[in-house]
Amino acid sequence: METINEKIADLAGKNLPYMGQWEISQVPEPVFGLQTKYGSIPLLNLVVHRESYFIFNTYIALPGEPNSAAKTLIEAIEQHKVIPETLLVREKTIIKELEPIASTFEFQIVYPSRFKAVPSVLREMRKFFRNPR
């Protein structure tokens, strides 16, 4: 299994194109009753394109799982073969783990006053899980 650093190095050599602003968030989210099974609320890592609301990647991590935000971002880049021009991050706790990715791919990490896409996507996800069709 490749480490995050190995994946970053592999992707850095591929000369991938840049594509707009992305939002990344890591929020406690009680999904599928996992909080009772593990005794704590899991963290939902979510990477979304700011303008189109396209979900690049999601990942559910247990609290304390190392580098889950970085893993989620690397998987998004790997799967879609594009890099953000700017990455918007609201949780200051995950910025440190994202900085090596930003410096390798030369994109900016910005702390915005508010998110645009993530809250909307989360609302829709919660609505769906409350009333699945």
C-alpha cells in the first residue's frame, strides 16, 4: 500500500491540469449510526468544487485517524486527474496536513470567511439520509 508521500510523488510527475477552487471540510457527522458502534461520532471528509458543487471525494474517518483529510484530497486528485487552483479550508486543524500537498502541486490554501458548496452538499446529504427514497 502506497503512503501519502509516495502518492504525492507519483501524481507530481504526471503534469495534471488545474481546475478552479475546491472546498475541503472535515466535520463530525453521525452517519449510519456509526457513533454508537465506535463510541464517538465519525468525521466526514468532503472535497467539493466550489462553483459546480461537484463532489470530488468523501471519506468517513474515526476521530484521531491520522491524515484523513490529506488522504481524501489525494484520492480526489488521483481519481479525477485534476488539481485545485485554490483549496479553501475552514478547519485550521487540517491545514498542516494539507500543506505538503499544496506546496508540491503549487496551489494556495485559503481560509475563507465562509464556504459556499460544502454547506449546501451537507444539507442535501442530511435530507437524503432522513428521507431516503
